[in-house]
Amino acid sequence: MSNDKLTVDQAQALELLSDLIGRAKKCGAETADAIYVNGISLSLSQRLGKPEHLERSEGADIGLRVLIGKRQAMVSSSDYSSEALDELCSRAVAMAKVVPEDPYCGLADADQLARHIADTDSYDPVEPTAEHLADLAKRAEEAAMAVAGVSNSEGGSASWGMNTVALAASNGFAQAYSNSRHSISASVIAGVGTGMERDYDYASTVYGEDLRTPEDIGKSAGEKAVKRLNPRKTKTTAVPVIFDTRVSGGMVSHLASAINGASITRGTSFLKDKLNERLFPAAINIFDDPHRKRGLKSRPFDAEGIETQKRALIENGVLKTWVMDLRSARQLGLETTGNAGRGTSSPPSPSSSNLYLEAGKLSPEELMADIKDGLYVTELIGFGVNGVTGDYSRGASGFWIENGEISHPVNEITIAGNLLDMFAELTAADDLVFRQGTDAPTIRIDGMTLAGA
């Protein structure tokens, strides 16, 4: 593993972690690993032309995990003084001696460690000034307020942030990477009195140069709010449902939660017995791609030093793998998928990276062309998903579909079904855009139950 491309900050972070691990072993740890996270962020917003919020934050934390036999303990600190590090190690070792044994904990073996560190191009070295972000927020709000029918504003905002993550372990692993994010948003209100409706738009990218213009974001937010005016109610019925790209990624998130190794080992997932079975139509493919260039959740290695790689979670409709870290993989008698995530005060656990549902072949218009009556969902409310049974029930608003076309806005609807049935009836459009880190094109699910007025 070469560290030739490390920045000065990354190299210094690894030196700190190496020293910490050495101290931990002197205190009695048999093995240990440590993580360093340094974050800087700047955000501001304005409302109705006046500055409303300005915040800059900087913080760095270290997390230490020590192992004695099959016992482990985690501690964290933001104090890097020699005395504080010694105290940190002593406290961790003392804890590890008294906690219950965990037969599945432990560091990666040397032959499991990442040897190739992929370049994910996930860090923009350009740090914007507060003045630049203020200009972006101003332009976004002004563009939104210029849309006919917009009557008030919840504000325009812009932000930037960067993180440096370093990981070192007594098994020889020592690497670091950095990532960044630039964002713009606008949220406005259309209408007056009891007939007001709110909507928004936003963009978030690794590089500032890849952002949509604030004028585009603001105009889109204003137009979305105006389109929602004068919503109607619907009757309880069963119809096809189209999920807009703003909400369609939720289906991918529900799948990822259900195939998370921690849920599988506990037996608390409705998919626990479905590995290698068909869940979706044959045209559906869903991937986890940690190496996607400029991806919002890209990472060259996981929180246990395992090399990450693109994997098909769903291939031709079939569930191909669980999302696993070392612990869950050992418990299941499988190999880790390199999906460990970790904070500074917690042990590794399974987590995904850039998740996406592959684009289909039909346009959104073709996807709804044969729908006589249906629902086009643009917003979901609540978290009514049961991970044990797969039951799904959420509040929704959007637009009614009549004879294959968008007709009028609707709200105060509950849509319900079971995720197994919903997965089996899913069709994807061709309009996939990577914008959230968990993404999907417009999707159609037939036979859902709508509870209305």
C-alpha cells in the first residue's frame, strides 16, 4: 500500500493514529485500530433578500478500538495531547477487559487488506468564500421569487464542506482520503391564505463547477410550488403509482436496509431467506458503486481497510449479495463485501456507498402512457416501513394521472403495500440522474392501495 499521494494533512493524521496504536499496545491491547475524521463546513442562507444564517464549523475527532482476545472497546476524543492519548488508551484497555466476549469481532487479516487505492476524484480543493456562497443563495432565491404565483420565501441557501478520513490498524493498514460537497437550495411558497403550497429544489455535488446554476434551481423551486396550488383529494382505490426521481431512491434505500448484514444476522429482515431469489422483474439491476468518479458517497476503502468495489446487489432481478462488514460476514460464514462504515465512537457496521437503480428503456411519459387513473408522487411523508414484515405505508402528495397525462395536484393521501409485492411490480424509466448518493430513475409500481378522503 503506497502513501505517496497523501496530502500533508492526511500524512499527519496517519502519524497521529500510528502513535495512538503504539500507545494502546503498550497499555495492554493485543490489536487495535484507529480512525481520524476532520471536518470543515460553511453554510449560509437568506430570506426575502436579507441574510438569515451564517455558520462555519471545524472539528477533528479520533476514535480508538482496542481488542483483547474476543473482547473489544471503543473510545473517542478531540484532545490530542500526549497525556490525553495515554488516558484514552488506558480507558479503552480497561473497558475491553470487562466487556462480554464477541466471537465475531476482530481486525482484518493481512491478506484481506486493500492493496489498490482507487482514485474516486471525490475532493474539490477549491474552498468557496462566504461572499461567493451568499451570492449563490441570493440568486437562487431571487429566481424563485420571480416566478409568477410565488408569494413568500423560506429562503435560499448555499453550503460547502470537506472531510478528511484516515484509518490505521495494527495489522499494517494505513490510508486516508478526503471528500467535499457543494450545495445550493431554494424553498418558496405559492398562493395566499389557506391555499398556500410549498416546494423546493436543490443540487449537491462534489465539485462546485458541477452544480446547476442557482437561477435554474430557484426557478425550478418556484415552478414546482405553483404547480401544487389548488390540490384535490382522492378516493380510496388501487391504482398504478409513479414515483418521481425526488422520491424513487427511497425504494433502493429500503432494499439496502433489508439486506444489511446486521439485519440478516439478527433475523430481523423480511428478506432474510431471499438470497439468490428473484425479487424484481428481470430488467432491474441495482448497484453499489463506491468508486464512481465524483460520487457523493465514494470511498476507496471501507472502515476496516478492505478494498471497496462495485457490486450488483440486484442482477437481472435476483438478489445476489448481502451488504456486509467483517463481523456480519463471519457470522454468516461469508466473505466481507467491503461495506464497513464507522464513526469515531462506534465499531464498524455495514453501510452502502453510491447506490443506484439502473435506468430502464422507457421515458417517464411512456411509463405512464397506458395509465387511465393513477398517482404521480413527488413527496413522501413519514417513515411507515416495517423492516421485519416489509409492510409499507406512507403519506404522499403529488399529481393525479388521467389517460396517461398529469392532470391536477393531489394531497393528503396514504399509499400502502408490501415491499415484496412492490419490488415485483417495479418498472424503471430512462431518466436516471446521480444527485443524492442513493438514486433511481422515475419508477412505476402497479397495484398499490391509496387511502384518500
